[in-house]
Amino acid sequence: MDWTAVALSLRLALIVSLVLLVFALPLAYWITFSRWRGKFLVEAVVSLPLVLPPTVLGFYVLVAIGSRSPIGRLWERWTGHGLAFTFESLVIASIIYSLPFAVQPIAASFAQLDTGLVDAAATLGASGWRTFTRVIVPLSIPGIVAGVVLSFAHTIGEFGVVLMVGGNLPGITRTVSISVYDQVEALQYGAANATSLSLLAFSFVILAIVYALMRRPWSVTAVS
Amino acid sequence: MSLAATIRKRVSDAFALDVSISVPAGVTILFGASGSGKSTVLRAVAGLLRPDAGSITVGSRVLFDRNGGIDVPARDRHVGYVFQHLALFPHLTVEENLMFGLQDQTQDARRRKVRAIAASFKIDHLLSRRPAQTSGGERQRTALARSLVTNPSALLLDEPLSALDHPTQSLIIDDLRRWNAEHQIPILYVTHSHREVFALGDRVVVLHNGSVAAAGTPHDVLEMPEQASLAQLAGFENVMEAAVLARKMDAGTMHCRLTGSQVELEVPLAHGSGLPLIQIAIRAGDILLATEPPRGLSARNILRGRLLSLTRDGAAMVAVVDCGTSFVVHLTPSAADGLGLAIGQDVWLVIKTYSCRVAA
């Protein structure tokens, strides 16, 4: 097993899922409660990574962060080196790629909330922020945890985007899934098998946790 | 302190609300059938729905004025609201629910207020429980206490007691009255139950199709001897049109046939209009239901029909019976059990002549 790749994947997934938590909470809130008519366009954009080939997404990210792009040039001026084929580029690409996996479960649990509770909070003098932190988020914990866990797992398992944007540099951009690809290319079927089996077990455990969490711990309707 | 509201709101193509009400300190009942606009009025007063036009004031404070460009957000209105489904926060304890509206105060002051209100609404032994671990009546008390602990300048109640049995309702209403004897705020209480109107209203405002049909004391507005305006029929479960076949002046009754059916009813004589078409209203609770043909009764109207459905609504069972036209009948659950009712079976409805209210 390529332990450097495992550590790299875990670090990547941890950063990506935490950053996504920060972005996905307000985005999911807006998607759930906004009354703007053009909302469906934003929903479609957020969901694009679900259907787009990873190579297409990776290609555009690569173009967007390349040394000729404004982002790439800005990055080079700040840090003195290019953004493509670095760990940071993997983080950016993974955030975009895993966005729907964080937003959708959170938005789904917001949508399940009894809107009467939000109204009740308002009539009790609570600001929007207080209602969000004291009522909406606590009652959506299962969905929020599911969003974080799914984006973590999805980042661990991604391949195409990583290969396009980060290449295959040991210790910098070679993640577990790329390491499996390498092992197969090198005809090391035993090693590939061991890595694949651990990824399979990992994914199963994660999904089992998510589905266990999605069973709601208290029924809102039971309190009427 | 009093509440005054003029609210115009187009809710849908088919329904528009246009009401003007004035609520002095004490309990005013907002009464009407479902869909008459009762909850829309409450939501507008609370700031949860913006009227198209009008104004809302509590005491001297303007909460909404379309022309003046004033629209105080719900959170700043200080208007208590007890929702039909209570909307207790399921993840918070009873104590945390009560404290929710007191965020600006010191922990000490919050504790003190919560203890005091919990004691006066008899839920002080439940403070550490979650709402789901309390009974229906206790949850109603919690919801009421949660709105009142913030010292609101007006209180809105949306059918808060409809799911409770009558004795529990009365106890809670007593507690609410006792609380308001001291605070004297306007309380607007929405219901579609005649019983609740008489049990707790000092005044009643009747809504019909989005406008105020009548206002006054419950007795003046709802207890009409024989003839009534259409508006006064608002809360009746059975309202139907009928053609007058014969007027029996000596008996003081009329013989009618319900429009679109062969059902004939004997109803009190209505004077005046002389129009051939009248409206007949019958409370669901005034109709008797029998599983065998009744005999030897004084009631003039015995209708044979088929039981279409039987559902539970709060403390009552609601039966729908097809006699050529559908009647809604209320029974107690024990009566429904005792009769062993089965959907589709033949039943007989017994309706006293003077249970029929007539509007010309």
C-alpha cells in the first residue's frame, strides 16, 4: 500500500470537506428558502459536477488556473510558482467537484424542516441568524453530517479531475485512486487489490454511516 | 391596549381577504369555516405575510401601514402567536423553548420569568423534558407560555385547542383568562367550533369568504332563533341550498327539497323574502346517526344514507354520509365504537326541524 498516497488523500479530503461545509451551509440555505425565480439555474450549476465527465471539469479547471489565466497569474505573483499540478490546485478542483455532494443533503434536510418552526422563531423575536443557528442547523444535523461525510468520501474516491489538474506527482498530487491506477499499469495486481479493497471497505462504511444518520432522530410532526 | 387591523390581501385568483377588525383587551373570537381567511388575518398581524394594502396597529404602535411605508418585521412586532400545530422546537427542552424568546436578558432574569410563567401554566414539573415527552395538553400549555413569557402586546391563537378534549380545553382557557386579567392585552382567537365561541369569547368576529360578515357578542351573532343571514351560517359544517315546496303556516315549518337531490327536509318557517330558494345550515353535532331505521321519534327528518367515510378530528369522529347529497356528522369516538360502523353500510340520519337554520 502506498501510505504517502493514503495520507495525501486523507489530507485533501479533510480540507475539502471542511471548506465545503463553510460554503455549502449558506448556499443550501439560499437554495431552500430563496424565492427568486431564477433559482433553478443556480441549482443546475451546483449539480453540474454530478453529470459532467471528470475530464471535462478537470480540463476547465486546468485552463482556469493555468499560467495564462488571471487566477494563475495572480497566484504566481503571490507565491512565485504556478498553481497547476500542485496540492492547492487539487483542493480547488475537488471543492468544485464535490460541491453537490455537500449541498444536496444539507438543502434536503433544510427543506424537510417544518416552516412553522421558522415562523415561530420570528414571532419570538429571533433574528434570521439566531433562527439559523438555534433552530435550522440543530434540526438539520443529520443532513449536514451527511453532506460533510459524502464530500469527504467523494474526494477520497475521485480520479479523473485529480489526474487532469494535478497529474501524478508522488507526495504532492498522487492520491490513493491514482496510486491504484499506477499499480495496475505496473502489473502489481496484489498491491492494487489491497488498495482497492481498502477503498471499497472505506466507502461502504462511510455510506452506512450516512444512511444511519439520515434516519431522523426526532420526528417534528410527532410534536404537534 | 387594543389591536386594530385593516387588511387587504389577494391570496389567489379565487380568494381575496378584505377585512377591518378592532380587538379590545380580552378574548375576541375570529370565527368562520375553513378557507374563510382566519389564518391569513393572523399571519398578517404577526408579520408573517404582507398585506397588499391596509394598516395594523397595536395600542399607539403602527406595525404596518402600506401608505406610510411601514412594515415592522415579525421579530420586532412583540405579537405572540400560538400556532395550530404549536411549532414547539422539538430539539429543545420545555425550559429552552420558554427561554427562546428572552434572548436579550440576563440568564438570571430569564430563569426567573420562565419559572414564574411555568408555574402559572402548571408546567413547572416538565421543564427538563422535550416536547415529545409531554402530553397534548402539556404541549398546548407550553406553547401558550412560550408566547406569553415575552410579554407580548397582543396574542394570536390559531385553533390552539382543537385537538384537546373539552375538560382540558376549559382548564387551559381558565389559565389564559387568569393571566390576561392581569395583563389586559388583546387576544385574537381563531376557531371554527361553535362550542369554543360560547366557551371563551367576549366578542366574536365572523369571517365569510374573506370579509367580515358579522361582529358582536357570541349570543347576538350566532344564536338566531329561526332566520339568519348567510354570514351567520359560516361555521356550520352542513350548508346547502334548497327549494321550498310548501309553507305550513300553522305548524311554523316549511317543506324543502335540497338542490340536486331527492332529499326532503322539514325546516323552520322563514318569514320575509318568499323566495323559492333558501339556504339550510345544520351543525354536524346536531345530527343523530343510527344503524337501524329509527321509529317513534319526534324528529321530522329521517334520512337513509350510506356511510362514505369515518375519520378522527381531534376529540371528535367525523362521518360523511351520502343521502343523495353528503352530510357531515360528528360523533364521539365511543359512540362510533359502540355502533361498530363500517364504511359503505346503510345508516339513518335524524335531524330535528329546529336543528336546521334557514337563511333566505
